[in-house]
Amino acid sequence: MRKVAILPTLLTLGNGICGFAAIAIASKIGTTELTPSETDHLFASAGWLLLFAMVFDMLDGYVARLSRTASKFGGELDSLCDAISFGVAPAFLLLKMGPDWTPRRLLHQLLAGIAALYMVCTVLRLARFNVDNTPDPASHKRFKACRRPAPRVALPLWPSFVASSPTS
């Protein structure tokens, strides 16, 4: 029976759960009559959850290599959770920040295309990384990492935090 690294797996799943929770929170925006401050709070909450996902993403691989439990399963699970937290969730937030379908249909369609392109590029980057990445089984100290998703999440998160920041 193969041993499963529990702590790195839990950290990876924490990443995916934060991404899913960000989507769930952002889905409340625009569905009911919310005050602007409530909407800002939902955007900020979703943004914070994506920042927590980044922390989980940084820790899972580090803990796996430190405990010498890095595995192909862990790498694949990490990419699936990254696709949720750094692909689907920011794209969904971007859609929620734009206008609704009814007042400006063309603008919403353009924004939906940009969000879809962002998500597709993120998923393709993760798939390519999985194909190219081979962890070093001898030491688990070397790891060919792809660029961090933080810059790719920063653009969709920026309006969330600007909208929720107090004005002077």
C-alpha cells in the first residue's frame, strides 16, 4: 500500500477549497439587492480567499519536499486546485466586476471573452507544466517550478481591494 502524504495533500486541498469558496461568495454578487458596501465586502472576501489560496499553494510543495513525500499524485492534485483557484475563480470575479448582460450586452460579452481567455491560458500553462515537470526522486530538493500564479491573479483582485478600501 502506498503512503499518502497527509499534510501536503491537506494544504493542496485548502488551496482548492479557498478557490471554490471565492467562487461561491462572488456568485452572490448581483443576484439580490445588495448595498454597495455589501457588494464591496463580497468582492474583498473573495479576494482574500484567493490570497489564502496562494499561501496554501506556496506551502504544499514546500512541505512535500521538506518531508520527502513529493509525488506525481501531489503534483496533479496541485494543478487541479490551481486551475480552480488561479484560473476559474479570478475569471469569474472578473465577470462579476463588469456590467450585467442587460444594460451593456456587448461589453459583457467582451469581458466574458477576456475572462475565458484568461482561464484557458491558465489551464494550458498548468497542463504544460505537468507534462514538462519531473520531480527529482533522489532528493526531492530540486523542483522545476513554473512561475507563480500571483501576478496572474493580481489583475482581477486589484479592483476587489480598491472597491473595498476606505476613502478619505
